[in-house]
Amino acid sequence: MMLRYALQSIRHRRGAFLGSLIALMCAAALITACGTLLETGLRGRIAPERYAAAPLVISADQNVHQTTVEKKKGRTRVKHKAKPVAERAWLPESTLRTVRALPGVKAATPELTFMAVALLPNGPSKTPSSSSTTSTTSTSSPWNASGAAELADTARTEGASGGSNASDASLDARARVRSATRGAKVTNTVDASRRADSPPELRPDTASTSYGHSWDSASLTPFKLTQGRAPVAPTDLVIDQALATRAHIGLGARLTVQSTQSPRTYTITGIAAPGAGGRLNQQTSLFFSTAEAARLAARPGQVAAIGVTPETGTNQSQLAAALRKALAGSSAQVSMGEARGPVEFLDAAGARVKLVSLGGAIGGTALLVALLVVVGTFALSIQQRHRELALLRAIAATPRQMRRLISREALIVGAVAGVLGSLAGLPLGAWLHGRFVEMGAIPATLERAVSVFPMAAAVAATLLAAWGASRISARRISRIRPAEAMAEASVERHPARGRIIVGLVVLTAGAVLVAVLSALRTEASSTPVIFLSVVILSVAVALLGPVVVRAAAVLLSGPLGVSGPGGRLATANLRGNAARMAAAATPLALLIGMTCTVLFVQPTLGDAARAQTRDGIRADWVLAAQGPGVPDEAARRVRALPGVAAATEIVHSTVRVGLDKYAAQGVTPGGLARTWNPDVTSGSIERFSTDNATEARSAAVSQLAADQLGLHPGSRLSLTLGDGTPATLTVAAVYARGLGFGDITLPHDLLARHMDNPLASAVLVSLDQSGPSVTHSELASSVREFPGISVLTRSSADGIQADKQQSNAEVNYLAMGLVLAFTAIAVVNTLAMSVSERVREFAMLRLAGATRRQVLRMLRAEALAVLLIAAVLGSGISLAVLTAFSIGMTGSAAPTVVPLGYATVVGVAALLALVATAVPGRIALKPRPVEVATARQ
């Protein structure tokens, strides 16, 4: 019977339930989208590409392991934990002999994988429309960093070798050189020192991630030559078909490649493509001769992986088991099937953890926000039907029947909203995944997983939120006595004492969270507490809202009274309908508080990091890489210039101490005190430089790392480098500027040897003030042949840090932007519901003599009053949270607040409030007052 009443109630009061339906539907869509991210992180497919033809792949363990033994109440518990390392772990070459000696192994192919990026000319390129176009463009695009003369010589050679377009092949070489030079883009790298006859400016090929390999391992895909021959000489190169087509190059062309060493120009001797017409969708492959690949990999006695082909008739699972047994006790792992994908794409495997945490954080925050918003919309819906529900109590409906009726209404609305919202969440999840891929937050190699589980979870969460919101909202109406029900419907009572007590308890909990936040010193631990604090404090505002609104009405009565009859009516409504006004102010306060927090968390952290970087750099000039990095040879040339006192190369990686991850930088020890000032609090940088100039290895650590690990100068620091190699060093110094320079500083050579990309991200150059002066042009000229290197002043060097912070901020903005969009919809929804149910009130005002304009002025005054209350509450919440975050992370109680950004947030909130009030208000004023006043309720 209650189900029938619930359906009838929804049918006759669609408007009252529409707001709740929209809020729940948006929540379901958001939860479904986050659920797809979470599912992708848990079981997203990573398909192998390079190793597609290798049934079994042997690789090194990519994790750091820790085993702990706990004894409690006479029981012993052994726990095994593992965390991934940041770089590729390599296998000893002796593993290859063990594998080849095993029965059932037909072939064991060693793989070398290293960074190798093609450098292409700047400027627009044309897409080839046919094979003849490819040949034509290849004869007119020989890229070489050695000078314009070699460009002309190559052009003559290729023209003689025969292109399919004879007119292009016979072009005058000088004209082509002039054309290439005119199209070159002049940058900071060479500044005014670039000559008119210089070769075109080169840029890294960023279409996809690019790797170098030995041609001996081409069979692992398998790659087969479509043109030309295999590489034999050190300067021979085979490129994949996708790069040849994209860059318009062919056989005989000269291509400059930036790898782990200095840039080198190679001759393209062959073009290869995956067999059976396949292609590499997520990477570019460059193949070198065996000796050259070994030189560029710079890992003597090691291999990146081993591809194993079984003998005909050999069971792969049995062979895999035999391999694991033969390799037991080593770091080697055997993968087969789809497990080969994570071995090939290490970034995709690491992205799983990021997606799980990201999807869980957004989804959890969205669920909390949804519950808060839906409780408000249900409370407003019940308030609009107060007279109807009071009448049911008056005719002897029991409290249990009232709760069942309201719960069934909520479940019906929740079911419809859950289904519609979950369907809308699938394309939203696809869009969100695509945006994260474009930003580089997750790699494209991690394929999106889609199933019914996120949709089912969204429907279940929506039903649970609707049921919980209805139970909370129905407590008041279901508990009052039947005789008091009609009186309750006519006059708004003061909030119940229990609500105020619960509100104060929640406010205290929020204050405790803020206090905890001020003690957290890492971004990973602070982030979840930040948004939880905002939500908890917003819940306190929702519970204490009526009290706050009444207090605000007293303060605003003077300013509102000056504005005329509309202002006085608005004041009366603030006092007499505090619960309704509080329901409208709560989502506005949440919107302002959450938006300001999201916007100003990254600037607070970024400004502090940039300030530490700026204050800590003593160098006169900075070499910054616009491509893969600054090669060692470039740093050596700068260091050899007369007048240069020191040139400090910097590389960045991640190390683990135990299982804890720390940002690390590697710096050149020699002359470090001339280029870098990390604000040493104990020990000395000179000792760091002296120790690392000899065999004694030492490190410097930030104050945060020293406190967490219990370190001081002279302590022994045992850590695991990026590729899983253990190392033990002596702490030489503890410094304060860890936010700008990382928590652990190691010798450059030690860290770079264990990185996939050993090139320096920057080189700090300090001049000898007593020697000859070195100008910007002289520095630029010394590194002219190294593409993508800019010479920057010290004051502009912190822009490197700003770019890194900005890329992290964009991910956070997008992630929380969905929650904020949902909150903005809830604001409009709640305000529209609040105004639309006052049709009868407006009619009575107009019958009492108020004009249409005066009623609209009253609505505007109410909206501005609610906005002011919400702005004060939301800004206070955000300021408290940001101040606590700033104290914990930077040691300063001064968060960064951008005035224009804050004004924009409040302005958008004001626009939403005024529009959401004015539009329903004008619609509500359209019927004739007499008809509304005499109509049945």
C-alpha cells in the first residue's frame, strides 16, 4: 500500500521530486565515471606490442620487497609488501646463458631498450598521400646538425639515387638549403649568434614515446624490413614505417637522434614494419647495429629483457614453470600472455596505482558531496510537502508508516536517477580517461576497462544515498505528535537541540582534521585530508545553518532595511524561514569553499617551491632542456669555457628508503657550493663535494627526510635507486629547501647511471668573477650543436619548476572540476526548488498590494543575503584548510590566494544564485494571484 501511495505522491508532485532526481542523477553519473577509472586501474588491459611475437618474456623484478614479522598473543604473522621502482630494472647477461641451456627453448633473444628520440625540423609538415609522396619528401628532408653543406651534399646524393618525383630530385641544393634556413625558428638556444646558413632548428618527435633497440631483437615483434637493409655500421639506422610516413623520410636520409648520449646523425639504411600488417600504436622504434645499441644502452653486462620462443610442441605453461625453477633465487620473472604488457610498458603498470587512488578519491569525495547535497534537497522537498505530511500524521498515520512512505519515494526516485545517471556516466568516464591521457597523467597503453560493475555500484550508491537522505530528512515529521503536526506545518520552529549538538560535534571533528592537516608534511598524505576537511566543515554548516542564518539576519537587517520594502521582506524571510535559507546557503558555501581550496592548494605549494628554487640557485646562467635533456658533452663544453667556475648537472628521479618513496636529485659534486644553496641546517655542502670527489659516497637530505628517517650528518643512509639497485651512503648535510630541490640529493653520476633518461634536466653555470666574462652568446654558441637547449637567466629558471607544478595542477583541476560542476548544479537545483515552491506566498504578497517588481527585488535581496552568508562561510572554510595546509607543507601560515581567482569564484557563485532565483521567480509570478490563492494545495 505504501508503494502505491509513494507512486501517487511522485506523480502528483513531480516538481518537488525533480530537484532530488537531478541531484541523484548527477551523483550517479559522477560515481560511474570514477568507477570506470577505478576499474581501469584494477583490471585495465596492457597489450604487448614490441613483445607480441615472444610467447614468454623474462624481465627483472620491478619491485622493492619488504618482509615483516609480527608477534601478537603468541601468534607469528609474516607480511610481504612490495612497491614499484621508478626506472627499468635490468637483468644480468648471465641469465641469457641459463635460459638457452634449458630444454624446450628454441630461441632466447636479448632485448636492449633505451631512450632514443628522432629530432625533426621545426615547422609544419605535410601528410603524404602516397608512396611517391613519401619518396619525394624524403629527398627534400635530410636532417643533420652538422651544417648546411652536409644538407646540400645529402640532397645531391639522394637526388642521384632516384626519387619517384624527378622534378623534386633535381632541385638545386642551394635553393633547398635557403628554404630550410628560412623556415627555421630562432630560439633562446642560439639567440643572435645563429648564422644565416645554419641548418634548420630541430625539435624532438613527440608523436609517441620513442625507444631504441638492437636490430638483433627485431624478431620479438616481429619487425620485418620493407625497404633497405639491416644496420651494420655504427651510423646505420632502421626506423619504423610510422615514423617514416609521419616525418616524410626514406632510405638514405640523414636523421639526428638524441639518445642517452650526445645527439648523433645516422643514415637511414632501412624501413621496417611489424609483420602481418600490424603497427605499434603506442611507441616508435629505432633500430641500431648491435655495437651501437650496446653503447647507447650504457648497461655493460646487462639486458632489459629476454624473449623466449619454445620448441615446436613444447607446452608454454610447463616451459614457464621450468624457467621459473631454473631462475629461482634471482631477480628474474617470467611473464606470458597479457602479463607481457606490463613488462613492456612500465609507465602503464605504475599508472594502475594512480588510477585506483585517483578514481577512489574523486568517487569518495563525490559520494560525500552527493550525500550532503541530496540530504538538503530531500529536506527541502519534505518541507514543501510539510502540510500534506502533517495531515497524514493528523489522521493517525504512524511514525513507521511515515518513514516507510518517504523511504519508498526516495528509493523510487533513486532507482530512476541511478539508472539514468549511470548510463550518462559511461561517456563521461570515456571523456575523463581521454583527458587524463592527453595530459600525460596516464599512458595510452593502459586500455580503458568498461563493465557493468561501475554502473551497478553507482545505482547502489544512489539508492543508499537517497534512502539515507530520506531517513535523515524524515526524522522530524515522523516523530512529532499528530496534534502538533498541523502547527508545525504552519510555523517554522527553531532547530531541534539534537541537531545543534550534532552540528557542534561535527564542527569539532572538522577542527581536529584541520589541526591534523597542519601537522602533515607531504602532499600525498595532505591531499585526502584537505577535501575531507572541506566536506566535514560543510556538513557542520548544513547542520548549524538555521542558527547561522538567524544570526546573519540580525546583522543584515540594517543594510537590507535601507533598500526599501523588498529588503524588509527579505529580512523577514531570513528570520522566519531560516531552514529554507540555510538549505540554499549550504551548497553555495560548499561550492565556494571547495573551489577556492582546489584553486589555491597548488599555487600555495608551487609558490613556496619556486621561492625555494629561486633563493637556492646561485648560478649566473642555467642551461634548460626543451627536449629529452642536456647531454654530458654539452655540460663538459660549458665547463671548459674560460671564465666558467662551475657547471652543475641536475637529474631527477625517485628512490625508495625501505618502501617509502622520496624525490631525489643528482648533482655534479664539483663546485656545487658555487651554484647551489639549499639552506644547510647541519653538515656542509663542501663535505658532500669532497666525499664524492673520492670513493667515499655521501648524500644530502632535506629536513623532512631527516626527521622521518632519523638522520643527521654522519648517519648511514641505505636506499634503493630507481632501477632497484641498492646503495648505502653517508649523510653529509641536512638542508631546509626540500620543497624546491627534493628530499634526497645524490651524486650525479650515481643517480644518472640508474635512470632510463640520464640526461640532465638543467645545468647550473656559475662564472668566475675574477676571470674573463662569459656572455649569453658565448654560452649559446658552445652548445649550438645540441638541439633544444636554452640559456636562461637565474631569475627565469624557476619557470622550469612552474611548468612541472602546472602539469600536476591540471590533473587536480580536472579531477575536482567534476565534483565542483556537480556542486554548481546542486546550487542551481536547490535555489530553483526553494523559489518555485513559493508560488502561493508570492500570490498572497501581490494580493496584499506588492507589485511584481517589489517581489523580484525581495528575491534578489534574499539571493544576495544568502550569497553573502555562503561566501563568508565558504571563504572561512577554505581559509582555515589552506592555512593549515600551508603550515604543514611550507612552515608559513600565509597561503597563496590569487585575488582575481577569488573574485571570479564569488562572481560565478553570485551569477548562479541570481539566475537560479530570478528565472524560477519570474515563472512563479506569471499566474494570476487570485487563481493561485484560491487553488487547492
